[in-house]
Amino acid sequence: MNAINISPEALNELKNILQTKELESNSIRVFLSGMGWGGPSFNLALDEQKNEDLITNVEDLKFLVEKSLNEQFGVFDIEYFNEDGNTGIFVQPSKTGEESGCSSCSGCN
């Protein structure tokens, strides 16, 4: 079972970034970068493999996901977007875990 799914466009963009920046690492970690009113936010970073990681090899790149993140959020989809001159890569889990949202104020109600 793969811990990630990546679109061909996102894979090409990641390879271009690594090549342009002359980065030699091929290990890319999916990590939880924060929690907000909209739920969890995920990102990518170069990192070393750890014992608690699930590994998904895609061509010459190795994607690392901590087992606990996979258990809580499922498989991660890595996609590329190009809309209205804005481009980038985003990471989205297949499930969001517990119901997210802010209930500490009445500002949004």
C-alpha cells in the first residue's frame, strides 16, 4: 500500500525544483504543518528516513510519511495546480480525521 499518490505534474515539478536548486536529497517528507479552523494543513520537506516512516518510491524520489499520520489521515494526494498565473504543489489527505473547525468563538456563525 502506498502512503502517497502523486500526479505526474506534481512529480515533474518536484524534480524540477530539486534540480534547479541543485539539491541532492531524494527523500521528501509529508508532514503536518499546522491545525487551523479549516482543519489540518500538510506540507513537504527534504528529510532523512526514520524507523516510524512508511516509504513510497516514485521513480527516483522517496516519499516519507510517519505511520501515525497515515493511520489518522490515510493516503496523501500530492497535486500540482496552475490557475490564473498561480502555480504550486499541495498536499491533501484522503480523510480528515476528527471533525475540524473552531468552536471557541461565535465570529463565523
